[in-house]
Amino acid sequence: MCEASAYFLRGEDEELIFKEVAKLVPLGDDKYELVTFMGDKKVVEGKLKEINLLRHKIILIPTE
């Protein structure tokens, strides 16, 4: 499968937000909807830093 895991980057540490993400939908105002293959959804707020398809990672910087 081609799912990715989404992480918040906090300093040098990556904090797992959501696993098996199949779709990332920008909602505006630095909000993104993460959707799994099974249809589970989660809305997160942050700035998109990187999507690494080879490592199956989505990296966001949290807005606080």
C-alpha cells in the first residue's frame, strides 16, 4: 500500500499524528484533513513542511 504517516515536527522530534494516511485535503487557514484508506478522518492545524513519498511521511509544523 502507499499510505503515509503524518507527523508534527517539534524542534528535532517528530510526533506521530495519524497513521495510514491515504489522502491529505487542504481546508484553508493552515488546516488539513487527513483521511485513511478505511475512511477515518482527522483535521489538523499546521504548516505543511514536507511530503516524502519514498519514506511515506507527511511532515507538518504545528501552529500554536
